[in-house]
Amino acid sequence: MRNKGDHGGANIKEFIIKTQKGLEGIAASYLQEKLEDADIWITPEGYSGLIILKTSDDKAVEKLRSIPEIERTIPIHYKTKSRIEKILEKAEKIAEHIKEGETFAIKTKRRGKHNFTSLQINKKLGEKILQLTNATVNLNLPDKIIKVEIIGENTYISIKKGKKWKKYTPEKENARKLFHKTTIIQMPYWGKPQIAKKFGEKIGRAAQAYEVKELIIAPKEKMNAEELAEFIKGVKKGQKSRYMIQKKAYPWPTKEVPISLWDLYQATRDKKRKKRTIIMTDPTRKPINTIKENLKKDLRKSKEIIILIGSREGIPRGLFKFADYIIDLTPYITFATEHAIPATLTTLYQLYQKKKERKNRIKT
């Protein structure tokens, strides 16, 4: 669907507008109300969640901010056909927007079938811009972001300033420092094989999402081999699905979390693990705020953090003697099995990173 406005030869500005899928029509109706000369192309080439807007209104960007259905507005600086040689021809024009000594990053979003990938565009276009400027690439906090939006047969290029609120910034302490030295010892879920597999998927996905050092599946006693096998299959499936997302989303390399099988008692008493802190949770123990100062110190100085997590039942009480900390994370609430890893690790990170924030405040 395309609605054409009358621009009367005025200076035309073009935008890609992004909405939630299915809300393009609602957003377009508000655009028509606010911009008298709006030329609107809803779901260009059949891709939902998108609108191409042309307007001569100088206050267009300000007016678009008042429409909550619009999630992102991308100004279009250059247009071309979706062929790699045509896109690379725009390198000289793009280079004019990048000053000497600045950093840049290229982010390509490709929709449709083409004989090239988004990564190839990032690489080849980045190489040409490097040849034309004295700039350098910074994928984390660039001064300029070059967005290449490929929508079927047409490609739209935008150059924007980098934003300080980007999710990876120096003032945020990297949570992966803590999680990369954290080992999860997880009792397996048992029951009907198909149910055990579903719970395994959720646990595998959670362990991979936090990129822990290792996930040890640890039965406390003899158990049904079929149930255990299905649980492990689920863990691997959930891990793989999250890993594939991480590979695409992160600007740094990531790897699959090692998964092993070990008896619960032997894994807990392993003496080879030096300078370790063992944490267990139990609803009969003290809440975390009563021991947080000592726990903060140990989270930082320990070479390995080991967290034991039950499944359908708690950790056997006989193992409590090995624990450095037994804590009640949320008094009066018992976690579901699949929530234990995210809830525990998120809580521990809040302690871990607050110490650094406080040191920074003292220094300033």
C-alpha cells in the first residue's frame, strides 16, 4: 500500500520507519494526520514492520517522536539497488560524513534473497571506507554508525552519530567476568521423558545465555537412563539455540558452554578446584542481604564460583557442610527449576558490580 503526498517541489526528506509487526497501518494513519504531504509506503516489498516515508516537513522528526507505534526512525541519506557493486559505489559519499580520526561501524540488515550476505557487505564496505579515510573501526562505541537497510531490490543507507547509551559501554562492568568463572552443578529433572527434555531445553538455554564456565549435570543417585538421556538432549538443544543467537548478536566471539555429567557428591567434594566459593540456596537459611558484604568480596577474589541447583527437590542437606554460603534468595518464594539459574546469577551479579560502582563514586 502506498499513499502519495503532494510535495510541491520542496526539499524532500526520506525515512525508514520501524514498528512492531502488524502496527504499520496504525502508524501510517497517524503519519497522515501529522504530516500533510506524507508519501507513505507501508510494508515495502511485503516486509511487515516497515514504512518508507517521504516528506518536506522540517519538523517531521519531532512529530514522529509523538507516535508510540513508531519504534525507530532512520533518516535515508543514500539509495541504490541491492547489488553489492552498487552498494560499494556509495563508499565515497559515505566517507564524506566521517572525519579524520573518527571511528565507525557498519550494521547491515538484509531482507530478501541476494547473492551476498550482511557480513560481506560489512566487510567489503568497511574496507573501502578505511581506504578513503583515516578512520578506524570500533564495533562497540563508534563515533558514526553506518546503517545499511536492504529491503528486497532496494538498499537504503543512513549515517548516524554513535550513542552513549549503547548497551556495551565502559562504565558498565562486564557481567561475563563473573559468569566465565562460575560453574553450575545442576541436578537433572526427571519424570516423563518428553517433560524432562523440555526442562532440559530451558536449563541449557539459561546456562548458555549467561556463558558460564561449565554446566555439570549431577544426579544424586541412580536414575532412569531414558529420562536422563532425554534431559541431556534437551539441555544440548536449548544450549544450541541460544548459542546461534549469540553468534549473530554479539560483536565479540562466543563459545558453547562445556557440559559434563558427574555424580553430585563427587562433583561437590572435588579437591582439585582451588580458591573456590561454593554457594547453595535453601529457604530455611538467612536472606542474602545479611551476608552480602562477605559474599561480595568472595565473588571477586575467588578463582571459581560453584553454584549447586536442585531440581524438583533441594540439594541434599548432607552437602551443606561443603558450602561457603547457604542463602535464601527470595524469602517465601520457591523458584521453579527453570528459573533457578537466571535468578541466582542475576542476583549475584548485582552484588558483584555494585562494589565497583561504589569505588567509582568514592574516587570521584
